[in-house]
Amino acid sequence: MELLSVIRRWHCRDHLPIREIERRTGLSRNTIRKYLRAQSIEPRFQVPERPGRLDPFADRLRGWLVLEAARSRKNRRTARRLHEDLVALGYDESYGRVAAFIRQWKHEQH
């Protein structure tokens, strides 16, 4: 993490007090002390695994994307059309989530 190296440089090389680092970064003094004492390169944050609302429809959407990839470019359904088909099946979230899923799927395919 870039901020951690900046904090260490200010403290060790520039000899800034922790209060000055606190003022510059907006972090608490306890957090700054913890970062300075830690031997790790960057802090690790655990992100809990949460199921998304698109998960029940993900397999069907992947299947559609495989079928669409086999079609000619003019005959393919757009992401907007795939979203409309999912809404007809009961998906009630935004188009943006579907578009992000499609982008991720295309990235994995290449």
C-alpha cells in the first residue's frame, strides 16, 4: 500500500512526529503506530464473501453468452437485451450489474 510506505518514510527518514503524520493523513495516532510497528508490507483487510443477486442467474447468463459468442456479430443479443430477458425471469436489479458481469466474462475468455 502506498500510504504505508509514505508513513514509514515520513517517520524514519524525515523524522516527522506521529502527530504531524496524523494531521497530514487524517489517520488516528493509534493506526499510525500500528502501521509503524507492523512488519508486513501492507495491511490486509478481509472482505466477507457475500452472494450477489445475480448469482442465481449467473449460470443461465453464462450459457447465453456462450451461445451468443457462436452467433454472427449481427445476430447477437446486446447486453441490454440479455438484461431484459433476465428481468423476464425474475431478476430485479440494474443493467449495470449485468453489464459488469458480461465485461468480466469477456475478459476471462480472452
